[in-house]
Amino acid sequence: MQKEEIKLAILRKAEAIESQKSIADELGISVGKVNYILKALIEKGLIKADNFYKTKNKRKYKYLLTQKGIEGKITLTKKFIEQKKKEYEELQKELERLQ
């Protein structure tokens, strides 16, 4: 999975993330990588992290997409779709050559 794909996956799932470990397991990457990308997205203003003040687990956070995050998600989605279309067209050409 490429870095842009991971960013898009995290942006798509941001508000449903229960823990960094759960998203790491789901994406098949390390918790450290998830942490690194989340921090970068927070620094860029794409995601806002709020911790739950009333919970005993002070390390638990809720991640929210900002307006900038929604726009970033749209941009990355468009880019991803264009990339997949290009790959599909290349595979179609290769299949036609082989037949």
C-alpha cells in the first residue's frame, strides 16, 4: 500500500477509528506508521484529534475530519480513481495484445 493510499484510507475511516492499533490491523501496516501519518494529517489541519476527558483511558482519541480534511479526501479520491483508471486501461491493452 502506497503512502497516498494509506492517507486516503485513514481519511475515509477517520471518524470511525477506535484505536491506532485497530486501524493498523485493518490496513495491514504498523501502529507506528499509522501514528506518523495521523500526526502529519493533524499538523496539516486535515484531521482534528480530541481526547475524551471523562474516560479513564486518557490515551483514547476521537478523530474528526476538518473542512480542509474533507477537501483533501476528495482530492485524494479523485487522484486514486484516475490512477486506477490508468492501470485498468493498461491492463486492457495488455490483454488485447495477448489475445
